[in-house]
Amino acid sequence: MAGTGAVAAGGIIGPVLLDPVTGARAGVRTAAGGPVPTGLFTLGVASGDPLPEGVVLWTRLAPKPTEGGGMPPQDVTVRWEVAKDRLFQRGVQVGDTVARPDLGHSVHVEVNGLLPDREYFYRFRVGQEISPVGRTRTAPRAHSVPRRLRFAFASCQSWQDGYYTPYEHMLQEDLAFVAFLGDYIYESRPSSRGVRSHEGTDEPYTLDQYRNRHGQYRTDKHLQAVHAAHPWIVTLDDHEIDNNWGDEIPQDPAVQTPEGFRARRTAAFQAYYEHMPLRRESLPNGLDMQVYRRLDFGRLVSFHVLDTRQYRTDQPADEQRANLASATITGAEQERWLTRGLTRSGARWNILANQVMIAQSDGALGAARNFGDWDQWDGYRVQRARLMRLFGSGRVRNPVVVTGDRHATWVCDLKLDFDDPASATVGAEFVGTSISSGGDSDQTAFHSRWDPLQAENPHWKYWDGRRGYFVCDVQSDQMTSRLRVVDSVRRQSGTTIKTAAEFRVESGKPGVQVVTHDTPPTSKHLLIRPPAPDNDQPL
């Protein structure tokens, strides 16, 4: 898309100004005097991490997004504008910032001085080129008690597995924000088997290669539109770097050297920051990037964003090692941060934005046990037990976890002891399906695989294999969540969406109630296979 086009619904098209003498397109020059290419805003705009008084505004100048960006190696001045209306007739703030080559000519503007719980519009200018218009919204006033907070959460958008048609429908939702829970890009090699192919010839390893992969994903029109329509709160999982990585350990340590993987992680973190609407505190410092953080929405919701990759110990190989006290999925410092935040929160609801499934998944019938995916919290059972005890201690108000990763939906009660169905229910977890990863699912095969396992996992309340996202409505007395699914991700447009199921969590009553559903799980199939790890293969 040209940098002067609009992607947001109702957005305006900025003018292309011409030189009055030559009739040519008017240009701009860098601080060093070199010309700036045209078509700068191919990746659209975005906003994120809303606070009561401000928000982050993002864009990246990239006329050739899959070819290194296509920008000269000089600083470029970018003007940003915030207004109360789409036509920018009621301006609020304006300023200049610099897009630097060492950050891929990305722009992260932290706008302050805005009013709480207000809608704003924003855009960027370089010379006579104007970006698409974005819409954003600030968080409610710090000590207010909003009547309602509505947000969506999503995850797992493999470019090759399908088109991002769920976003075409999310665009129409009335949301305070979108929470994205990981696997924004996939690092897998190009494949001819998907509906479209990754750029390049291999997995990304260098900064330029990760920039190209992010650039390709950001060209998707539906993804651009939903970024421009709502502020996002993002966290990463494994595929932004390497499947099932943890700390400084890659998926295949026999192939990737420690030095090589550290360099890869450093490159991937920088490219991730360059393409996300994140605050300056998340700017990577070599191997390290501040991902876990907390955002409050008045005294209604405290939103705790987790990082279950950077600080974890290596995935165990069996249940004995999964029960080691030393095993951690968050690291000790983040666990202390989470405990303090949960117990000191003044909010009615405490929502954890989490990457991998917390609830237990036993994949074997009878006395045998099979926790086949040690990458989940099943691989870190002692720490999970501590978290469940904290949830059940009476010191945390209404804990609810929203999770990604599984390429399918699981809605679960969280138990004080998952091995004892009679133990107390201490919280609720909504594991959201993917945007596209796994492609169109075979529901019959999905339920043949998973339905019989409910007898071993009575805390599972609902499961489904279709693609889509969740919309959550939080009020003081209850949280209502709707699973929204599309009929296909193999078509770029013309898809339909419906609410497959609706769930309720009541304040002061831990656990999930299934209110409505269109395809209830049945336990009549006999074909059993253990859970498979998240390795880009459909469930």
C-alpha cells in the first residue's frame, strides 16, 4: 500500500503534493542531505500501552519492507499529529521526532498530556507524505471505577497457514484495546504448502532478516487495519525468535551454538521492538528486553503482562524433572513482581496476559499420565502450584488468565490441585485460538483427538479447534467472554464470523460457566493421541 493511503475504517487519504514548477512529486531530504524515497508508510501505523494520560504511537519508514526497508542510512525527521477528529480539524498535539537507521527508521512517540478514557486520532508526516490515520483510546482515570472494559485477545498468526481474516471482523468490534499474546511472526522457512509463502530462503537469523520477516507480516491489510483501529498491548512467545526457546537455550542446541543463538536473540528482540508500539523502557539492551509490565484500567482491571521465555529454565524431559523446585517459567524476579502486583492490586479483576497454557493437560487415559508438551506450565509444576495457592489465598481478587499458543481454544477452571478434581477452584483460564496458525481445522478430527481426554481433565469446560479471537467484557460483578470464529482463513475476504460460545466468570466465584455454545464437546470417540508440542503443525 502506498504511504499516502488509508487502512483504518473511515480513515482519510492524505494528499500527494506536487512541485509547483516541475509538476513532480515533492520530496524531502535527510539531515545529511540525501533524498528520502517515496512510499514511506507501507507498514501503516499503530498505537499501544494506553495510560490515562497518554499512549505510544508507532510507525516505521520502509518503502521496501522485505528488502531491508529501503531507506538511506541517515536520520529522517518525522512529524506526528494528534487530534480529536479524523479530519484533524480539532488538533490536540503536534511534534517532531527522528527516525534513525539504527532502529530501522521506526518511530515510537510517547504522547502525554491527553485526557483519560478518550478517543483520539493520529498520523505522521515526512515532507509531503502523510501516513494512514490511526485511532486510539486512553485508559480510564487511575482511581475511577469504569462501568465496563471491553477488550479482545489473540495470538499465533502464521503467515503461511492462512490469511488474517479474523482481523477483518475484529475491526468492527468496539474495544478499549487488543491484547496480543505471542507468535506475532513465525521464524519458519518458506514453504509452498501454505496459502502464501514466507519471504527469504531460510529462517531469519540476522537483524536484516528479522526486519524483513516483520516487514512482510506488517504488509497484511487486515493486520494493518486492526492496528490502526485499536491500541494494542503486546507480549512475545517463542516464534518471534525460535520455536520453544527458553532463556539462552534454542530449540536445537546441538545445531545452534550458544554464541550464535545469543546473536540471534539480540537481533530478533531489536526487530520486534522496531515493529511494536512499545514504550522506551522496552528498548532491548543486547540480550535483554523488558516485556513484563502492568497496565491499570481504573480500579476495574489490573492487566499483568507476563514474559515466560526470557527467564525460564530449560523445558524438562519428563514429569520427574517437571516437579523440580528449581524449575521456573518466569524467573524469580518476575515471580516476585507478579506476586506483589497481584496482592497489592486495588482492582476488582486481575487479568494475566500469559503465553502458554497454565491448566493441566493429561494426554493419557486411566492411571497412566502423559504431559506431552513440557513447554507449557505443565513443565513447571512447582511454580504453578505456588501460583494456584496464591490465587486461592484470598489475597488476589478475581484472577483470570488469558493465554495463547495452542492454536485452539481451551476454557478451564484453575484448580488448587489439578490431580484432585475435588480441590478448590481458584481461578479461570481462557486459552484463545490462533488467528491463522494451523490453517482451517477439521473439527471432527479435533474432537476425536481431544474429547475423550476430558475424563482425565475435568477442569476443562470447553474446547474448540476453529480460528478466531476472544472478546471480553469486564464489569464489576462479572466477566463475559465470547469466542468469535471465522468460517475460513484460506480466503482473503468474504468470510463470515459468529460467536461459537459465551462464558461467564462471576466476581467472588472462581471458575467458568459455559453460557452458550454451538458445538458442545462429546466424549464418544476412542482415538487417543498425546498432545503435540507447538511446532507449527496444526492440531
